[in-house]
Amino acid sequence: MQQTHRDENEFNQLCQRAGLTPGEAGTVLAVSDRTIARYINGSSTDLAIRTLKQEAEKRGAGTGPISFRFIDLFAGIGGLRIGFQGIGGHCVFTSEWDENAQKTYGLNFRDNHRLAGDVREYAENPDLIPEHDILLAGFPCQPFSIAGVSKKNALGRPHGFLCDTQGTLFFDTAQIIAHHRPAAFVLENVKNLESHDKGRTFATIINVLTNELGYHVQTRVISSEHWVPQRRERIFIVGFREPTDFDLKSLKLPGNGPKLGSILEPHEEVDPKYTLTPRLWEYLQAYKEKHNSKGNGFGYSLFGPDDVTRTLSARYYKDGSEILVAQPGKRPRRLTPLECARLMGFDRGDRRWKIPVSDTQAYRQFGNAVVVPVVEFLADAMKPFIESALLRGAGRSLAAPVTVTRPDREPVIAHG
């Protein structure tokens, strides 16, 4: 059996195109792990190459763009997933603890894997998570957001890394990264993460990702108004395991985006239930007037078809006050759930978003979500660098154990 050294490592390219991990390739070829390791390093046989070409063709991969595997942590309703699925990614693991979000996610993504719940169970035993090339995580923002911090301060409760229920979930993410050593990751959070606790929280996160895990990390706050009629600023943290020329801060954002009128339903089709009751409208006006007299900017915000809205929040179901739609001659109204899906970019172009939950749950889900076109923009920009990383034989590396240090616990050693 002729063994050939291939400089461009055709074996790795074909594995990626066929969507095969090294272990799965070994099963297809009926060879040992040691043999697969030789193939990965560039010494493969003509028979192995022919077999993998046949497997790639059988799976419909042909000679097109390479595919990659990714996992979706703290998935919500799948905003991060849409962007990376759109550039050829295949989701192999999803973790989301909220049952209502699981219902929406499950209806909109037809998967061959069960939706997992609390990620902490998997962080304690990362082998339960399949091998993957890219890790996506919108880890909970409540401990780091302005609203979340203010609420916890008022209640005398800890926040950030001192909050056992949510603040340490970043470290569970870090343990998974340490164990699986994906070629890249994308983390998303609220803009205020940068300034929380005078910048110490963010510094700790970056220290873990760069110095403890050894990734090449970049960050950028991006506002959604370039794609949807909403000003929603979120920070994206991108890390590559190996050095790349990817430059997050130099990415040129699109020009002026759409206005609110582009996502509104026809007036006659909007259910009257979304119009504020007289009592609620009187209360909101009085509340705003009271704070205006004190020089505060608190209160409702009213928008018309030519406007760009404030940030949609998870509390929108309560009174809708941050985004009220003006109705000439009538009291203002809330956005409908479908309009929220459009405002967040889930229902866009040919993509139709199914909403199987109550209005209250839908408002919560969209208020907690990421704006999809922003992620699609980022995924498109990262695509050639992801492909390059995988074609260099990246895949899953056999790295030495990495220590992830929790500020409030003993160091955790995860094996890569």
C-alpha cells in the first residue's frame, strides 16, 4: 500500500469536507488511532484518500467549501448558531437550561442530537461533549449587565464572579475550551462586561482566555443598528488557538441600516391587545413626567416608522415601555412577537421564525437573544480564517493539560 507525504495534507481537507472527526475517519478506513495520527501529519495512503473522497461525495460534500463542527452553549433560541451554520458549520451539541427556549430552539432547528440542559454537568465531564472545531457561547449576561448589577446591589447579593449561580458560568465555558481545544471560539455578552467591577471582571476573563488557555483573543463592541432598526451594543470575544491574520477591529461595518417601519406589521393586521390600556398609558406618562421634572431621563420611549429603537430587553413583556410604537390618534402599542423576531433579525429575508410559546416567553427570549445579522456578518468575516485553521490540520489538538483558575475555588485542571 503506497504511502505518500502530501504537503497540503489532503487527508485533513477531505475529513473536513466529509464532516468526519479523526476518530470517525479511523472507523471509516478501519485503521488504528496511530495510523490516523500519521495521516493527520501528512503521511497517508492512496487508498485512504480514495476512500475519503468517496465518503465526501456520498455525504454531498463534493469539492465545495469545507465543513466544520461547532457547539452552541447557553444557546437561548439559537442566534449564534444561525450565523455559523450559514457558513457551512454543523452543530453537534446544544446546551440551554430554559425549557421554553428549548421549545423554540427545537422547533426551528431539526437536529440529530438531544438538547442538553445545565452546562455545568458537562463542564465537570467535558468528554460528554462531542469533538468540535468551533465553540459558541452567549454566557449569561445578568451578572455583568448594568440592570443585573443594580438589582443585585439593591438586594445585597453578589454579582460577577462572586455569584455562584451565573457569574462562574464563564469558567465552565473555559473548562470546556481547555479540554477540547477548539480551533476557535466566539463569546458574546453585554457591552457593560468591559466596565464591570472597574474592569476587573473583563481583565480576568481575558487573562483566562489568553494566559491560561493560550488563545489569541480579540474583542469588539458592535451595535446592531447597521443591520436592524435597533441600537443594541454587544461585545464579541473571538479567539483562535493558532495565530491568524484575522483582525476583528478592522472589519468595516455596513452603512446606514433600516428604519422601524421596515419591520412593522400592517396596521390593520395588528391585534388590538398590543395597544396599551388607558390605565397603563396614564401611568407611564405620569412616571416619565415625574422623572423629567427631576432632570432624570427615565420613562417610556415612543418610536415611529422612520426611527431606530432602543435596546429590546427581556422585561419587555411587563409594559413595553422601552419601545412603544406610535399610533396616530390612538394610544401607543407594544411590538408584536413577530415584530420582535424581525427586530432581532430572526425573521428576515427567506428565513421564517416559528414562535411556539406565549407572548410573555417570546418577549423574554428575544430580549435575551443576539441580533442574528450581526453574527452572520462576524461568521462571514471569520470563515476564511476558520477554513485556513482547519486545513492546516488544526481540528482537535493533542494539547497538554491546561489549568483554569477560578478566583473563588481551587485550580481546575482540564486535559486537552
